[in-house]
Amino acid sequence: MSVETFTFQTEVGRLLDIVAHSLYSHKEIFLRELISNAADACDRLRYLALTEPALIEGDADFRVRLKVDREQNSLAVVDNGVGMNRQELIETIGTIARSGSQAFLAQLTGDARKDVSLIGQFGVGFYSAFMVADHVDVISRRAGEAQAWRWSSDGKGAFTIEPAERDGRGTTVILHLKSDAEEFLETARLRSIVKRYSDHIGVPIILDEAGQATATPLNDAKSLWLLPKREITDEQYKEFYHHVAHAFDDPWLILHNQVEGVVSYTNLLFVPSQGPFEVFDPERKPRVRLYVKRVFITDDCEGLLPPYLRFLRGVVDSEDLPLNISRETFQHDPRLAKIRSGLTKRVLDELERKAKDDPAGYETFWDAFGATLKEGIYEDHEHRDKLLSLARFRSTAAGGWVSLAEVTARMKPGQDAIYTLAGEDAGVLARSPQLEGFRAKGVEVLLLTDPIDEFWLPAVGTFDGKPFRSAAGADANLSQVAADGDETAAPEAPPASLDRLIVIFRDALKDDVKDVRTSQRLTESAVCLVCDKGDMDMYLERLLRQHRQLDAAQAAQRILEINPRHGLMRRLAELAEGEGAGSLTIIEDAARLLYDQARIVEGEGLKDPAAFARRMAAMLERGLIAPNVG
């Protein structure tokens, strides 16, 4: 068979360019990443061998070896784990087969020093090898298969695959080092790197040195999570997090506990300080590793933690779960359900403690994972009250995050609901015309920008006895709330001809709106759109249309509210007093323009952009030529 040449996926090509040209200050982390991958391969084969013992026959002792070749200026990381075949090499190293690949590209800044930190977030630490190597060879043989394969690349856009020879299963990663990376051929340097970053790895890491008949492991090879907490340093916790999460950031929160009871287990869980990209994967898969009696089972156990805690990284090791059942069977094991319940309660309790003891740090956490945690408000009825107390929101009364308890404590006398407004950007929402009356009376409104908000709100209904109500709803009634500031000046009465103006507006917009009526909420803007009671929120409707879950024909018509105190409305009302055809045309065009303006403010597209442009041009022309028409 001949050598096959492939081009890297776009995401990989850009990532390699970042790595190869970055000035990363700790280049030695490449070894941490490669050893971590090798240990994972051993863990996966150990599990497969439970049901297929022939896979490890004759070589049951798992290990990772470091081989130095000074003549060839190369360093090799060798394991006897599960290995890869041709297709797995292409898929695992040549592409980033994750839904977050576009998110990865969107995050790139062009600054190599900043962008290199994204490598860890995206879980592709293998490519860190190109920080120290100008060429990398991977020779791998899948357990149970006879054919080995060689993957080769200089990291400049392409890689090759060809048949190879390898004695036994596993993977060998050969790094042909750059001239400025020869330090990684030195025994003392390798020993110190392994001791610092990989001491906790559960398989022996051995340095093959010339002239030595036997090799001593460089690491303790102990399962860190089984050690007493008092024996573990902060540095060891941090490096174990880097290993288990394949991350470059430091953990924000560490939860290390041993539970004994009906079901006994140990957990060592981490909350990252930066949000991993796969948090927003539509499949919402967990990334916590499940072990049974220190044997790795899976890192994809849906029953271990609820989906809204999928940002957690770490391990759970149980003495009570059976080893000899399939991964799928685990999902329905009642013992796993008990572990899930205990872990969920412990995580939420710890988050509650952090929210009280370190509010600023908790806001940082919420910035990264709040949208994910809020999914639990909708899904997890058992822990709903706790999740509501943990939730934080943007609002019109504060620049930072606020809790629901803070919002209810600030409610105005006469206010009978917690008001919300949903959209895509808190800054835009804060300037919405729909909030003008709320600002005038000092009523705080929650600004909701996460799509999940549209689902948990109707499911919850109330908080602390107060119902949630949309500020964009026609039933938002502030008449019982006293206004802030000076109320001595009575509002100017609307013109007598306003009713006639509303009739003309209704007739002009009869196919587009449910009704036209005067507004009590507007103080500055001329018009706004609101939802009738019982109709779907405008933002939710837009989300459903974008995801093709709602046809445009199913969209509810809105109510157009007009501000009778606005100068434009007063002028139009004066025009409505006349019966001339010219005045009627002006009012009808104004009605259409104002309706389109209200749609734009709501983030909706124009139904007929060409007609909007014509009306706008005609209106400007009338104003310039005959400013006193009518």
C-alpha cells in the first residue's frame, strides 16, 4: 500500500499555526499532554479487557515509556494501550470532530500568546507537540489487529498515513525536536517534568536510559483521588485537573470527598475557571470519568450527573458498582442514581457556599456557566428552589449580577410581579422603549439573554410568592406603583382627535397588528409592540422561527401601543382632524413607518424593505418641500 496524503481540517490548520509560532512560556506542557493521552489509552484498554481478555494476553502490565535518541535528536512517548487503526488516526489527529469547532475559530484573536490558551479549552493537547518538534511521527497498532500505521506531519497543513511495523499494540509518538528544544533530551529535565506534571498518573512512567537493565518509574503511579486530602498539595490537584480535563486553565473549585453508606464512592471533581467549548454541545454529554475499583469505565456516563452540571471535570470511583456489565447498563443502575443524587446535592451546596463567601468569584463562575446551570431550573424539579437561589441575572437596576432575592427585596410598593424582558443583548434590552414606564417609576426589570430563560420561566411561574411577568406584555400594569421623583406636574392631556388617529392606524395596519391603542408605559418613544395576554413572547417566537420550530404563518400578531404625549403623535392627531386625502395618505404612511420602526427595535426584519424605503423617502420629501402640509 502506498503513502496517502491528507489535508488538515481548517480548524486544525489554524491551531497548528498558533502552536508552531507561539512563544508559550511553559513549553514542557507538551510532555504532560502526551503522557496524559498515553495513560488514557491504557485506561481504555484495561476496561475493554474485562470482557475481551485476549486483547492484553502476554502484556498485561500497562506502562508509558519515554525513549531518548540523542543521535536522531528525538524523544518518543510509548504506551501499550488500546492503539489506533488507520481510520482512527485520521479522525483523531487530522480533524477536530466536535460541534464546537466553529466556536473555536470564532474565539481566535490573532494574538498567539492569547490564542494558545484556547488549545486546552478545546481539548486538543496533542498538537502542543509542535511547540518543540518540527516533525512528528505517530506509529500505532490497534489492540486485536495485526496491522500498524504511521501518521506523519510537519504541522504545516498536511499529514500522511502509511502501513508500518510495530511489535505489539499501542502507540508511539516520536518528536523530532527543534534545535532550541534539545533540553528535552536531558534525563534530569524529563524527570523533573514528570514529577511536576504527571506524578499522579495511574500507570508507571518509565524513562529508558542506555546501560540500565531495569528502569525505575518516574512517578508514584497512585490514584490521586484515593489519597487523603491532607496528603495532596494544591499543585498536585491542579496538575491532576490538567490531566483529567485536558485543560490549560486552573480549576476554580475543587470538590474531593469520600462517601460511605448504601453506595460508597470517592469523587474528585473540578469546576473549570474557563468554559470548555463542549459545554454548548447540543448532545450535552458529561465529561466526568467513572471508575469502578480504580478501573476506568467511561467518560460518557449520562446517569452520573445531570446534564446541567456537564461543565464539571474529574473522576468518580465506586467500590459497589459491578465491573462486568456494559456501559449502557450503568445508565439504569439504581446505585448510580444514588451517586448522582449525592453528587448533585454536594455540588449545589458548595456553589451556594461560594456564592455567600466569595460573591465576586461566584459572578466569574456565573459568567462562564450560568446559562448551563439555569437548564436545571427547567429540568430538575427536586433542586429547583436551590437553583433559583443560585441564579444570577442582569437587571435595569444594577451594573452587575443580581439574585432573585435581591430583586424581590427592592420591589416597589404596589408592585405585584417580578418583571422580565427577554432578548439577545442586555445593553440593547435596557434601552428598549417597553421599559420607559418602568424606568420612570423605578421598577427593576430582569434582562434575560439566555434562550433557556424562555423555558424555565413558565415552568416556575413564581418566586417568593411573586409571579414572573413580561415587561413586553400588554398586561404589564404599573398603575398601582407610585412614580419616583416629582409628581406635582400633571401629564399633558392627549389631543381630542387621538381616537380618530387610532382608527386610521388600525385600518392601515389591520393585516399586521392585533390592535392599536394608547400606551401607559411609553414616556419618550412614539410607539412600541407588545404581546397580548396569553400570546407567545416575541423573543421566544423569534428563537423558534430561527430553529424552524415555528412557521411564520403561526406567529401571533402584536399590539401596537402609541404614546399620546409624543410630539409626532400630536402632530398626526392634528392631521387626523382634516378629511383631506393628502392628510390621510401621510397618516397611513406614518403608521406603516412607525410599525416597521417598532419591528426593527424588537430585532425583527422588515416585511417589505422596498416599501419601507419608498415611504421613508416620500416622508422626507414632504418634510423638506412642504413642512407645514395638512
